Amino acid sequence: MRGHQVTGVDLSAAMLAIASSQPYAEGVEWVQQSAQAYNSSRRFDLILMTGHAFQILLTDDDALAVLATMRNHLSELGSIVFESRNPNLDWVTEWAGRVRKLPGEIFETLEITAADGEFISFETIYQFPDRKLTTASTLRFPSQEHIEALIARSALQVRQVLGDWDASPPNTNQSREMIFHVQHSE
């Protein structure tokens, strides 16, 4: 952590258990809470929301609540960085029937259950040697313009949008990611 104070926030106890078992995790303050409800007296120089977590915010109200929480916890010169998948790509075709082998004898299958406008719903099936687990999810794929409008409504401003974590510029028809670098409005 190189002298930085780090806080990790997640609503899922299972995700926090995994995160807190990783190397250097003992130096992190782990908080089980939703991003919308998180409240601390601390202010942060950098707030990261990764793993496409922005896409589980299925309404503008939820997205605005999370952006407000991040704004309220951001130091004066701090930055917020988060990503969302590019909605201009055909995720339904790419994901439909996808099967991946995970470590061990685990197979992951993705089945699209609905696609409607900005929303894609799917089931992820994990086949273990002795059992099967199924999860259901819905993700939102808002446009870059829509996300930028939400950011502006939150008294924040976009400093930069990247097309990938390698800092490449965004390409509307090819970039898989839209990575937003956001700061306080001036």
C-alpha cells in the first residue's frame, strides 16, 4: 500500500471474504455496505469502482446515488475512476452460449435470458464435478453520453474517457470499455 490508507467497500460478504484473503489485505479497511449508503468522515484522493460495477446500477437514481456518495467522499483534488462496457458492441452475440473452463474441474456457461434496450439479463451456470450453481444477473449498458450526463448532474466533471485500461483513446465501434476519469466540477 506504500503508506496509503485504503478502504474497500462491497455489499457482498462473500466478495469481502475473498478480497480480505488476498496478499496485503490486512492493510485495508473492509466495509460491508452498499455504495449508495457508504458514509465516512474520510476523504479520498482516489476512488476506484471496477469490475464493471457501474453496470449493476440499473436506474438513474441508483447511479446518481453512487456518484453522490463518491463525490461526498472525494478530496478536493481527488479523482474517481470507473468503467462501463461499450454499449455499441454486440455483447448478446458475444456472450450467448459462452462456455469457459475455470481452474479445477469447473465449467462456466453464460445463457442470455433477455435483452431489452440498455439491459441484458443472463444466467451464469457453474458446473462443478459434484454440483451445479446458477446465478441470475441483469446489467445496464448506458451510452457514454448518458453516463456523462449523470456525472454532470452529480456536480462532477469528466476529465478523460479512455477506451481501455492501457490508456488507449476510445473508439465508438471497437473499444470494449469506456473508462471515466472524473473530478469535482470547477
